[in-house]
Amino acid sequence: MSSSTVKSIKPADLICMNQFIDHEPIEIDLVYADAAHPENIFGAALYRDGAQFWLHRELADIVLNVARLAQSERGAKLVLKDGLRTIEAQVAMQETDIVKANPQWCEPGPNRLLSPPGTGGHPRGMAVDVNLIGEDGQEWDMGTAFDHLTTDPAVNPAARSYQVFPANVLANRVYLETLFLRAADIAGQTILPLPSEWWDFRFPHDYSSQFAAISDVDLPEDMRMT
């Protein structure tokens, strides 16, 4: 696709998910905004203090429907871990010590775990990382923590194809995936459950690649991630 045909994502196309916390069954846990967060494997705050959670409006609609289905069917909430990750945040991620120590995460091919800055769904607000929270306030057991990046990409317990887990864990993964597929179908959209990460749901590449990646300089100051 030539650069002349790539569409821009305007700030008005992005939805702040924080606004829904009080009246929708969602919680927001923006992991990369806190260097000390136990799930932030990068050990650095990739987002600025006060950064909010943004998604492209089309994905936001699907996410809200997922949350409503989970609440009505299982009494669960949807917890949002990561959404829009601007180009600058992607660069900061690549520059962390842990990524430099694991160059295999960035190597091209089917086992690549980290996209180069400007690529993928996150810098377009078209990918979201999630889990479910039960009525007991605990996140559902999905076999690995969010953003588990294996040191051996050939053996990835976070992958959807990995089956060496108890039946309840596998069922939890299948249910979350099914929710997204159902919600996308309701919205007349196609969603891709990322094969290598049970927590990641995004629009397919042939759709998201029609849009330019978002840089913080493209956004009003209050919407910037870094």
C-alpha cells in the first residue's frame, strides 16, 4: 500500500476508556504506566504519569460489548491492560534492558513477540490486552501472567496453541476468546485473537495497516502517552 493511500487516525477517532469505569463492567490497569507494576516486565514506565487508556472507536465498541457479555453471563469484569501504544512508547520499550537482553523477541518470523515501532495494532489503538476479573476480585487463571514473554519463542506457554494446562485454564482462555469473536460479530467486524498471546485481541493486519501509526506529536497534550 502506498503512503498516499494510508489513512490518518484523528484524535476524535480515539475513545478514552477511563470514562466508562463507573458505569460499565470494566477496570483499567495500565501496566506500562508504572515501572514497579508486578506485571511490567520491562521495569520502566513507558507511559507518562496520568496517561489514560485509549482505543480506536471501532475496537472500543467491541470491548464494551465483551465486558457486558462477561458480566451478564459470568458476573465478571473485563480488565484492560494496554491499548494505544504510541510510536514513542514502542521505541522506549525496545530500549529497555530486558529487550536488549532478549533480541530474539524482535527477530522477524512467526515467533516474533515484539513489533518494530510503528507496526502492529497497538500504535493505531486497534489492539487491546485484557483479562477477566471474577466476582471474588481476582483475575482469571489463564496459565501465565499478562505479557509473559518466553525466553524461548519456540516454546511459548502464552500461545493459544499451548495446551499443557489444567482444563479450567484452557476453558478460561477459550471463553475470553469466544467473547471477543461474538462481540466482533455483533459489531460486524473481524477480530484477530493474536496466536502468540492469550490476552491480545486486534483487528487483522489487512485492516489496521490501512491506517498510519499514531505518534504522540499527532495528539493533543492531554491524550499523549509519553
